[in-house]
Amino acid sequence: MAYLDRKVRRLQWRTSKSRLFFAVFIMLVAFTGALAIRYYAIEPILLHDTAMQPRIKKGSLVWVCRLPQCIDKASFGDIVWARQPNDETLVRKIIGKPGDTIEISDKGRIKTKRKRFMWRGEDSFIETRRFYVPRQGDTIILSSLNDVEEDYILRLMNEQGVPYTIKSTLWQGNREIPIERIGSTKLGHRLVSLKELDVLPWQDRRLIEMQIRQAEPGNAPIKIKRQFFVAGDSVPMDTFVVASDNYYLACEQGNHCVDSRELGFFTKERILGRYIKQPDIAKQFVLKKLQEFQKTFLPIKKKIVAEDAPQETPKEEPKKIKTEVQAIKKEGHESVRPEQSRETNTATEKVRQMKRPHAIEAIDPIIEPSKGQKK
């Protein structure tokens, strides 16, 4: 009785309106949670370039986690979603974390303390350079920077809003050359202007130095030096304090893509999210709840159909045949009338053939004549 009571209560609970209301409430909570996750934690990004091929193809939809915990756990090789200085966004991988030292050669070989790899077709670094990825609180000595580091630090200074001015000078060894000498050099098919010299990237300044080196006599190297001053004052600026952690981002391909080689370091505030390998967390959560709801109600429907409209199964045919055989045998043993004995034997043969269609026909037994029948 206790088992039947439990079963009845279980069936009543499954078919009750309160259970249906509870299931609908759970679905609403799951849907609300999925929307919250979508708009506050997870962001879908559609890639419009081939910078991350073959790892991520063009036109792929990637999902990134925007939570601070995801960004803090970003490590070497992770793919992140970042914002450029012009407010456009891109998806790149991390090859340099705060405090790392990276070396990139003109052949595309990259050396870090974690890994060494190679870009194919790298054309941004015309010469091998080594630079440091600053972290929060680092004090940078401006006079000790090479030309690549100067470009990267200048971008950080502009981002932090540090007021400064630059004065460029031209040197051959320890001898200063008039800066007007640069006006005779070319970049591509145009002459170089002195007004743009302070903001030219390190690759262009290196090409200018090589042209002057070929024209000037002597073996001493040519160097364009920058000197930083506090804006509106003649006081030299010797140090710069980094306000945030920085990352060095790169694409999978060596060329035909924009990354930290041109844009410099990406501060932590410009990292918007980290790529997650399970892109449909919210979708899987909702599907899981739907499956639980389906498993709860579908078995009940099957039981109701089975009770109301029972269907014949192929297993019931042997029972019918067995019943017919028993009835025929019973009739065979009953000798009601002599003229029906032959009919009974004929029916018995039919049953035997029905059960064993390939069996050889059996010989009928000799039936004793009854008293009112002649031999």
C-alpha cells in the first residue's frame, strides 16, 4: 500500500498545475539568466579579417568573456578582444605579458621567455630589435630606450595624457650634423619634411639614417636622437612612470594585418575580453533546462496512451495460435459423431502444417469403426 500511495502522489504531483507553474518559473529564470550573461558577461564577435587564420577563419563568430576575472587570467597565447586608439576593435593573441622581454628579427623569428616561434612573411621589422613590455608602476628611463621602445612609450605617454615636447637632432658618431640634412632624403617618392621627423615611426627613421650614411663620408654610424622636454618648459624629461599593465598583441600571420608592431602596447583598460573555447554557455544552459522539462513530461504522455488505447503487438500472435491448437485438440479427442472424425484429423493436419510448414506429412492413424459403422 505504501508503494501505491507514493506512486499515486508522484503521479498527482507530475500532473498538477503547481508543477507546471514551477517548470515555467524555472524556464523564465533560466531565460533571464541567459540574457544577463549575454549582455554583461559574454559578447559575440564576428571576424571580418583573416588576421587569425588558420586558427580562426574569416567570418567566424567567436565569443569572448568580458568579466574582469577572465581578463585578469589572460596569459601567453590567449586570444583577446581589444580596442585600438581610434576606438575600433580587433581580435589578436597575446605574445607578451607585463614584464616580458621580446626579441623580433627581420626574418620574423620571435623569442620570449615562454616560447619561440616564427612569422611567415614578416616585413614590419627591417632589423632585429629587443624591447621590454612595461607593467604598472615601472619607471622608464627615456634616454636608455632604443628606437622601437621610443615609439611604444610615446604612445603610452599620449594615452596617459602626459604633456611633453620632442626635439630631434642628427648625429654621426659623436659629431652633430645639421638637422636640415634630412630634407634631402626620401621616403618612397617624396622628400622628408622636418615637421614630421618627430613623429615618424622607427622604420622610416632607420631608412633616413641609411640614406645619410651612404652620402656622408666617414665610418661613424648615423643616428637620429630624440630628446624629451616638459611641455611649455625647457626642463628635460628623464623618466616616465607607467600607470597600467601592458600587453603585446599579434596576429597569426606575419604581414597584411595590424597589431602591436604598428599600434604599440595595449594597456589593460583596452583589453575588452578574452576568447572562450566554449562559446555557447548560455545556450547550453537553456538547452539543458529544456531537456529536463522534456524528460519530466514525455513519460507521462506515453503511459496515458498505453492505458487508454492498448495496441496489439506481434508477440500476441503465438498466443492466438496456441489457443486455436488447444481447441482443435480438444475437439479431436471428443468423439461426438463418427462422421466428424475425418474432419478433426484434417484440422489437426492443418495445424501441424501451420506450425511446421516444411515438415513431411504424417500418416493418419487407423481409426476404429464405431458400433453403428461397417468395416
